[in-house]
Amino acid sequence: MSDTTDAPDPDPAVPAPSKSHGRISMRASLKPRDLMEEPLHVKGAWRARIITLMPDAFPGILGVSLTGKALDLGLWALDVINLRSFGQGKHLNVDDTPAGGGAGMVLRADVLDAALTAAAEATPRDRTRWPVIYLSPRGRPFNQAMARRFAGCDGVTLLCGRFEGVDQRLLDHHDIEEVSLGDFVLTGGEIAATALIDATVRLLPKVLGNQESTVEESFSDGLLEHPQYTRPAMWRDLPIPEVLQSGNHAAIAKWRQAQAEDITKTRRPDLWQAYLRRKA
């Protein structure tokens, strides 16, 4: 059976090509940027490969701001693989009804296996260097430590689910890591994949203008971030805390630490208890 979420290609016999994003930083040309041929990727750049039924969702927000600039400079690269290209039969079906009955549809193991095989081309087989991830609400919660782990890899392959999920045999056979964005359900894994990539790419060298900012932000030391202030010094009769204007860096650091601890204790007791255990 086929789903109705994504119409088949005009000519089902010709699979839709995958898209690739990422540019090399050093290239002289007099042509306008939009007219340039797609240049080579920077060798060794961190890479994300996404298997999705919604290829037009990418790069999306990842193509603008700091992540988009880093993509243009070749600091990371993005490959989008259209799952429909691996569909079965005249209509390129990718799903079927759940074994045992039930509502909805399930992505087929044979279709996903073909897509994952294609995605594995020219990638390390060592999962510590190149994780394969299924975005799933039953996965381990995504956090900053996980983002740092992924940033230290050569790249990642992300499988975006749809409908009722994917055939469990596929996950078991490929030893796929399941990751969750939170305790809620989305219509598909594309939004979660975008968030995971954004959180990871910003940790790559040279992506942020000030790399030290990643050390001071929320979750970097297990605490939520302290409050931030800027000009004007007085706004609606509300002043910037006096200590922040004192120039006493030791006092400022002490104040920020105390604020971070108090906010974490109040808003995230789970993080606070984990923080206390690490300090013990």
C-alpha cells in the first residue's frame, strides 16, 4: 500500500537525485554567486547525511545565519537523500500496514535498508566516528553532551521517520542509535534532525565568531545559564545589577555562578541533583 503524504515522482522509473550542500572557502570567480557551479566540498569537513521523505525541508533554517555561512564556507556539509527514490513498485511505495494490525503505516525495512546502504557510501564503518541516528520519541534525550560527541565525529547519518515509525528489524540490523528531542511527538523527524544539526554544527571550530561563548552557555557545566543584561543601564526603572557594572571580574563571576545555581535549582531539579552528584 502507498501513503498519500508525498506524491511520487512524475517518472517513477527515474529516482529523484539526492541534494548536496556545502561550499569550499577559497575559490576565485567573477561569476555571480547564484550562477556558480556547485563547487567541491572541503576535504574532511564535518558532514550530515539526512534520509527523508521531505527533501525540500533542507537546508531550511540551517542555510541561514551562522550555520548557513559555515555551510557556504565548507566548514560542514549536508547531503539530503530522498527516501522516495528507494521506494518499491510503480508508485515507489515506502510503507505498509503494521504487522498485527493497527492504525497508520510503517516505513519498510527493505526500502530503508537500501537508503542506508547508499548513505553509508564513503563513510567510516566505526559508529564512534560516524553515528547512524533515528530521530524517535522513544530514544535517549538529546542534550549538550550528545551534541559535543557528534561534533567530534566525522559526520552523522540521520533517519527521519514518518507515520507510525520504522520496521524494528531495520533498527536492530543496522545498530541504529535512537535519539529524542523531547517528550512529545512530531509529524516527522525533520524538525528534530534540524535541531540536532544546528546544536552540533555551532560547536565545530570556526563556526561561531567567539568559540568561548560555547563554554559559558547553558548546560556547558551542567547548569542553566545566568541572566544576561545589556544597554541601556536603566530601562523602565529597572537597572542592570550593580555588580555587573562594578568592573570587579571576580565578583561578577561569583554572582553569575550563584545565579546559574539558583535558576537551575528552581527550574530544573533534575539537572541540579546531577550537578551536585558530579561535585560530590
